[in-house]
Amino acid sequence: MQTIEKRIEKITDKEDFLTFLNELIFDYRNHPKEWENSTVDLYLEAMLSWIEDYSVSVFNDVDWNNINYAVLAKILYMGKLYE
């Protein structure tokens, strides 16, 4: 079985991303004690901290100028509202 990191590297389209989101949902529902950040606020704070830290890390492999931040923000925001 591939590691989560290897599966993330292979996400190239919407369907891959949706599959990944379903895997995260499944993982949280079936292994909640393995999650460091088990509430929405802690999860979002961890995302923020990771971006701040990783973007200046020597290990950074993300092209931060090639991300559609408006779409990402819309996805996160709609998770708050959509039923």
C-alpha cells in the first residue's frame, strides 16, 4: 500500500482530490485518536502553522506562487456553509 505522501503526490485532477478527501473523512471517522487536530479550529490552526513554517523551510517543495488561493479559500469557506 502506498503511503499517504505518495498518494498526495499523484493528485492531478478533481477526481483524485475528491478521492483524497474521502480517504481523509474515512480515516478521521475510523481512527479519530490518531488525529492531532480533532476540531475544526485546531485543524485550521495547524494548516496555518504548517504553511507558515513549511514555506520557509529548506525542505519546501511547494511552488507557493502557483496555487489558486481564491479557489482554496472558497473550498474551505463553503465547507462551513454547505449541507
